[in-house]
Amino acid sequence: MNSILVAYFFLALAIASEVTASAFLQRSEQFTKIVPTIIMVVFYIVSFFCLSQALKVIPLGVAYAIWGGLGIALTALVSVFVFRQALDFAAIIGIALIVAGVIVMNVFSHSARH
């Protein structure tokens, strides 16, 4: 299998695991609930493991920008749809700019080429 595809698969798993861990961080209620806290720790470990695997092929700056940017956007969506937390217009614009930055970096930057 193509190593770049495997790397981006691991990066996608890292992002999904980080977003899941963040949701359980909310559910842990400042680490007062043991089961959500344990689940959170497991998902953060999985996230960093998968990110480390992605870094075998994807440059750190590129991988971290994608991981962080998409993680922010997806975590914001989880906060809206799962936790019923509102985002104002400025927050939506800010998140859109982060996602746009990730897209610009991947489409136009020579740093993102492998």
C-alpha cells in the first residue's frame, strides 16, 4: 500500500481519536468521573500513537497543522451537536479561517509536498 495513504490514514485516526478524547474530557467533569477519564486517556494515547505513525511520512509542521486545525473544527462541531453549546458568528468565522488555512497549506505550499 502507498505509504502516503497509510500516513494520512493514521493522521485521520489521530484526529478522530483526539476529538473523541476531547469529548470525554468534557464528560469527565474535571476528572471527577473515572470511566470517562479513563476513556479520555486511552483515546489521547491512541491519538498520539497514530500521529507518531503519520510523522514517519508527513512533515511535522504539515501533520500538526492538519491535526490541530481539523481537530479544532470537529471538536467545535461535537460541542454544538453533542453538548448543545452555541458558537457565535465570530467563532464560526475563526474556525472557517483555520480550516481555510489548512486547505491553503495543503494545496499551495511546497512544504506539504512529499
